[in-house]
Amino acid sequence: MSGPRKTAIVTGASQGIGAGVVKGFVERGFNVVANSRKVTQSTEVAASNQVALVDGHIGEPATAAKVVETALSRFQSIDVLVNNAGIFFTKAFTDYTAEDFKALVATNLEGFLYVTQLTVKQMLAQRTGGSIVTITAALARNPIRGVTAAVPMITKGGLETITQHLAMEYAKDGIRVNAVAPGAVYTPLHRDTPKDVMENLSPMGKPSTVKDITDAVLYLTDAATVTGHILYVDGGAHFGRW
């Protein structure tokens, strides 16, 4: 990397996709601020001169503020934000409780909102543009019979929509806003899901890996004229039946 070292914020960074994204940025020479509720206890991400760890629920404004403050105090800029923090669980629609809904909104929507607002403010102040990438879900576009995820997909569908609105709002400022929409991915979230079930969620019969999602995030970070795009990494699940 030529010039000053750039800085990326990654939420939901303690394991799985988030940890993979942190590793990908470090390998590219970025400084990284990694956040999750207990990221300092992670076995996949460790603090270093290049990596700062911030514990806390990203759905709380104070945590979002601390993440941004850490990026500026340690590394002096924010160039990339990856909104990876998210929760997902399935139930019959009528079984979701008010507490379930509040938990989904707190992590998936508030966890996006506060840190993205603060990041955009900083990027505008820097006047050097920036990249925001949010992890959504292919299920938001293409429901699968038997995967009863209607209520979580309220949040993921909302993230797709705001991605495109923000891309247009800040296009002239050079702030690009995109999303990666995974299908089935081999992560700790699915450690107990049988192999055949995972394979049946992909038309290719081949669930994605953490590296597949990381590569998509890094592509969108580099793609200087790509904004408002939802990049599906799902073996084709978002556009068909199988």
C-alpha cells in the first residue's frame, strides 16, 4: 500500500466472516478497529500495532462512538466501514416475540445506523471519500420454503434499501455504499447445521466460505466506481428456484 496507511472499522469481528474480513484488511496493510461484544476474548482476532479491539454492543450509541473515537485516536482516519454485526434465527412467523424483534432491530439496524452516521460524518470531514460495505442476506431477495426467516429479513431487506439510498445521497462526496448478500456460509453460526442441509441451500450445492465473503468485501472496497450495489455471494440462490 502506497501513501498513508488506511483505516477500516469492522463490526461483528470476533469470529467467522468478521474475523476473516479483519485478517483480509490486515494483509492488505490497513489499520483495523475490530468490534464485537467480547472481541477482546476472541481466539481469531488479536490486538496489535495494526489492530485495535473495542468491546461493546454496536447497537448502543456509546459503543459506536467509542469505535469511531478509537479509530481516530489510534489511526487518525476512517476510510472503510464494514457493517458485519448481525444476528439471525428462524421461527414460524407467529412465534416471533416482541423481545426477538427488539433484539433483531438492536443489532441489525441500530448496529448499522449509529456507527454509519458517525463514519459518514468523519468521511465528509476528511474529504477523501470512503467505502461502506454492509453484510445483508440473499434470503431478503429470495425466500426459501422451509427457511422461516420472515422477521429477520425485515432487517436485512431494510439494509439493502438504505445501502442504495445512501449510495445516491453521498455519490458526489466519493463515499461509496455497497452490500454483500451471502447465502449459506460455513461459519460458527452454522456449526450445528448438517452438511446436506447447508448444501441444499445453494443451487450449486456448494455453500460459501468465509474467504468467499471476505473477497467480496475487499472487491467492493477497491472498486472505485461501484456504488449502490448488492453483491450476492450465494451460489445463485437469489435469482432462482431449485
